[in-house]
Amino acid sequence: MAYPEPSNVAPWYLRNINQALALDEASGNVYVRTGFTGNIVIEGNVVIPGNVDCHISEIGTSGNLTVPYMPIAGNITIDAGQTVEVTQGTDPWVVSGNINIDNQATDLTIADSTYEMNIARGLIPGTTSVFKAGWNPSITNNTEESLWSGSNLYPWSSWSTGGTLSCVSTSASDTGTLEIVGLRASDWAQITEIVTLNGTTPVVTTNSFIRINTFHYFGTVSTNVGVITATRSATVVARIAEDFGLAQMAQYTVPAGYTAYIIHGSANMGKGNDGTGKFKYRPYGGSFQTAMTFLLYQSTFNYTFVVPLALPEKTDLDVTMYASVSGTACTCQYGIILIANT
């Protein structure tokens, strides 16, 4: 390549550095050479005017870069209010280093998913989903009963102090494991304990609980044959009916350090039956309040919160029902998004 005399391009005195720049001798214009070998190191910021896609859309097809991606090292800053759309190719993405997202709940979206699905996938740190289902197989007429298989009002008073739980079955065949998810007595933090059931012989937990949220049996061959109970202060606080494997209890307490957001709820009563239901909550240190009353007559009630109902840590939840005919069965379900406070 011919190098022009400095006097011919004065006063710029341009030089070709590592063959990255070239001079069009006919016009005297300087341009960036393509197809060069080696690295170009740029220190400082590079500002690309307009739509970035216009400048990199030919990657992998122009012949200048033979791979179908543009390798980038270092930090990328996207100004507030701007968006970046990434379309995955046939190969998996490879990300080296950290990606900082200020608010995953609002700033991160995966194209083939939703915020709720991302929670279920475990992609939203500090956020989990909770599904609660309650069932009362035989409600006494004109008597308020909680929706759980105990067929009475849930004995919240049994939790006035914390303590261990005694777990037992009515069948000697039930020798599988119990998964107990509850709140630790000392600090109301959520804990999980696995207990090996010993049939009709009671087994006591190692941990001291102040609430129980989930009571789940895993049999080695089949689900539970007998009724499995957890007792606190000689009172049953969780109950798994025969062949259910999971306690159908609508009661829940928000763990310490979290806020619960109720997103939807439903209840059902079978043909020929009617009743009046209540969705209730009790703030820590307070009394139960009725957030919603619903009426059922051989129907299903569904409600989705346009703005989720926020409930702080240590809040108790319960769903109760008054039935007009003794022996009436009723079910309910509700969903929670649980988000860490910090």
C-alpha cells in the first residue's frame, strides 16, 4: 500500500495504525478497513447513532464476520426507559460475567414466558408461589367451620406458644415420610422438616413450630392408608384424610421477612347445597377480619384480584363456611405470590 506524503493530507497528518484505517488516494477520504487481521482495542465509550440493529443486522451474512453473533466483552449500559430485544438463535446463549437487573419483577421479561411462569421456574430471586387448597367434607348446618378436613373451626389458639409436633397415623401401613413446612417458633422463619412416620406409633419433630403451612405424606408404595395427624398441645393442627397424601387445609401464615400477595381465590359447593363463605385474615397481634364474603348455591365462586391483596409477615389466613344443611361439603383454593421484604 502506498503511503501519501504528509504534505498531501495536511493538516491532518493521518497515519494508518495497524492497518485499521485506510486512505482512499483518489478522494483523500479516510475509511475503516474491513477484512483486517488482529485486534482493535478501543478505550473509552463508543456511541452508535440510531438503531443498533441497523448496524449489526448483517453479522454472519456479510462475510465480514463469519459467526452469527457479535462477541462483546465488558459492561453494557442501557439508558433508563430503553429496551433491548434479544432473539435466541439455534445455539444456547453463553453469558460470561454478571448481568445486573434493578427490579426483576418489572425489568425482566423472557419472550416465551410470563412473570408468573418465571416465578414457577425459580427465575425471580426472593419470590415464590404458594397454592393453598381447603376441603371440609361435612359442615354442620348454621355453624361456622374452617375449610380443612378437621370439620370444625381451625384451632388457632393451640398456637399460643411454639412447640414440637406429634405425628401419627391410624394405620400401621403408613411408614413413609412426612414433609412438614411451617414457621419456626423462635423467629417465625419458614423451615422444613422431614419425619419418618412409624404407623400408629407417634413420632415427635425435632424442631419447635409456631405454625404449620404444609403437611405432606410420601409413601414408599402408595399414598396414606389411614388418617395422619399432627398434634400440638393435645390438639390436632394438621390432618391428612385417607388416600389424600396432602393436608387439604386453607390455613396459612406469612413467614417472617416476607409479604404475601393474594392473586386469586375460588370456592365450590356441590349440587343442591348452599352456604355463606368468608375469606379472613388476622394481622400479627390482632384479631381476624373478613376481607371478603361470598355466597354459594351449587356453584363455583371465582375471584381474581386486579390489585393483589398485600398481607405482611406473620399474618394468619383462614377460609370459613356456614352451610344451610348438615353434611354439606365445600372446597376452596387460593394463590399467593410470596416476596422477600429485602
